[in-house]
Amino acid sequence: MSAEEKSMTIIVTKGSLDWAYPPFILATTAAAMGLSVTMFFTFYGLPLLLKKLDLQLTAAGNPAMKMPMMGGHMGLPNILTAIPGIDAACTKMMKNLMNKKGVASIEDLRELAVEAEVRLIACQMTMDLFEYTLDDMIEGPELGGAATYIESATKSDINLFI
């Protein structure tokens, strides 16, 4: 990376359907704008690098999640999130809405990140903690720790924690 080249790092800590979009959208957009991008996947963000994704979301504790329904935007009261199957229903509704609106899948955005040469770092400590290997992951991530991320972050113009 040259001194003139702009760069961005992102720490990815969450792996639910709704939290997977911001880091991948920001990373692929920045890469398309010519920035050198590094994504550091740790704790619950690490499973976003797994070959097979089964992303879910929950409305629990998320009062801002309002879905377009019946001509308005309806939220789901937290008390209803205790009912079995609600998370699966919310996930299905969100995936259907995204598909209807033409929103790229996380798999597509992840593939785009690899093609755009976004540097993907899988946190070694988290890999060990959750007993993952690189064989469990898509092609492209490298293993690294906090020092690997910090080395990039200290040289970066933009650092994000998502």
C-alpha cells in the first residue's frame, strides 16, 4: 500500500443477517472506490467466512426493526419474540423482502469482496475458541490476530468497528 493510497479497516464482530450487510456493503463500496480494504472477522463475525451460511435475525431487543406491511411499517413487540419460530419467520420475511427489492445476498457480497481483493483476516484466537479450521472457510481469508489487524489499522485512513 502506497502512502497516497487511501485505506479502510473494518472489525466484523456480528454474524446475524442484519449485521452482516453493513461491513460487506461498506467494504465492497470502498474497494470499488479504489480504497485498500481489510476486514478482521472476530467472535460472532467469524462465521460470515464459513463456506455454508445460515444467517438468521431476531427482532428481540431491536425496536427499530419495522417491516413494511399492510401499507405501513410494523414492529414486533419484544414479548412476541419469545414465541417459538418467530426468529425463523422474521428471517424468512427479511430474506423475501431483500429478494423482492433486489438486494444482493451476503454470499454475493462476500464473493465480490474476494474478487475486489479485500483482505479478509480470520481471527486466529476465535478460530481456536470455536474450533474452526481454514477448511471450514471460503477461499481467501488469512489467519491473523489482533496484532495483524492493528498493523493495518495504524496505517489506515478509516477504521470501523461493526
